[in-house]
Amino acid sequence: MLIITGATGRLGALIVNRLLERLPADRIGVSVRDASRAAEFAERGVRVRAGDFTEPDSLKHAFEGAERVLVVSAAIRGGAALAANSAAVDAAREAGARSILYTSHQAASPTSLFPPQQVHAATEEHLERQGVPYTALRNGFYASTLEPYIGAALETGTLAVPQDGPVSWTAHEDLAEAAALALAEEGALEGITRPLTARHALDFADVAEMLGRITGRTITRVVMDDDDWISAAVAGGMPRPAAEFALTMFAASRNGEFNVTDPTLGTAIGRPARTVHEALEALVRSR
């Protein structure tokens, strides 16, 4: 059985749906914190079991009978994220999985200015030590991260954020397709993959220009001082820790950490990866 964690999240749900296009439902299992939220999958014949990375004993039942396990990285910040990811990897090994897959990030590094990258790098190291075939899917930076910034820009006509650098904004849908392939076809992607990214890297000035072309409006990119941006974000209702965390993304991008593109994703899924333009069009339509 193929087990996917986090199947009620944005990426996890897409992965399960792509797998259901490839395989019978009785070959697929999901591990989720709240089984009631996965009722749709249960109705389609997927095995649904409760499992929580922060309660490792719960994963024994959730991972029972696993051939391969995809650990979708924990949606937790700080040191607890590494502990949670490691607990899931350990549970997959103990369940007898023949291979373990993990959703890492394109720029995983212990020296990254963006803390999640440090967690991904440490999780990859833990995964390598298990003595089990593994795949670390080095996913491109999710294009959906643009959503709150785009929303504000559409309302005000101004995209006012700190200085940044190019990012290879990548669609969840493409990354889900690659993950489903890696799960369904053993050996399709192995080890630490090359960056799984869209074809182009764009900074926020590029995004503003592109958004203007899509909407037919003038969207002005304004560079804000880091401290001023945090103050404005907090005044707008964002908790200060969240604003300070978001700022690390800008710091890492202007340090060049996300200025990477690679053809591996498109090659794996058999078609060109979605462009940022397509992602922005979808965001505009959804509003």
C-alpha cells in the first residue's frame, strides 16, 4: 500500500487525486490528523487512518502495511518541524516501507536565511541515515505563496514588499503530479532530486508587471524598508512573529537562494511545467 501523509492539505490532496488516476483506490492509504476531513477519500475507497507526526505512536496504525510512504513535510515552524518530520520518517521505516519519500525544497540548506530550508536539509540528512531507499523531492517555491501579496496589490494597485530576488514560483499541481509519479512508479525519481521548478524565476517587479498585463491595470512595485514592512504588516493584522518569518523569505530570495530553474519537473511529468503567468491568471480568476 502507498501511504500519503497530510492528505487533507493543499499538496497532499492533489497527490492523492493524481494517484487515484493511476491506481486502484485499495492500493492507497492516507494518514491525516483528522480522519473526518478525509471522508471524501474514504468514500472513494482510500484507506483513511488518523496519524499525527507529533504523536508518533499514532503512526504505527496509520502506516501499517506500507510499501512506500510519502512524508509531506510538517506544517510547523521551528525545531518542532524537524522532530515531527523525523518521527514520520522513523515510523515509515519501522512499518517496513521499502522506500520513503519526503517533500523537501529546492534550496534546502543548513545555512539558508529562510528557516524552513534548514529544516528540510536536516530532514534529508535524517532520511539518508535510515538505510532505506529514499526520495527527497526538492520542490520549487510554491506559487501559491504569492496569493496574499497579489490580493493586496489588486485592491490597492501597489505591490509593496521588501527588496527581493528571483524565485522559481512553481505550481502545486505540477509538484503533485511528480510526487504521484514517484510513488506509483518505483525508481522514477530517486535520492535527492534536482530542483523541481517552473521554467522561469521572477522577482516581485516581474510579478507586478505580469499582473498588470493580466488585469489591464497599472500595478506598481514599491520596495519597502524591512522594518517599515514589518510595522505595516503588523498594523494590518499580521502577528509580529509571522511578519518576521515572512521577511526571511525576502532575505533569502535577495540572497539568490531561490534563483534556480531546472527542467527535471517538466521532464518527469511529460509536459512543460506551468508558468508563473498561468499561476497568476488562476489567482486572479479565483478572486
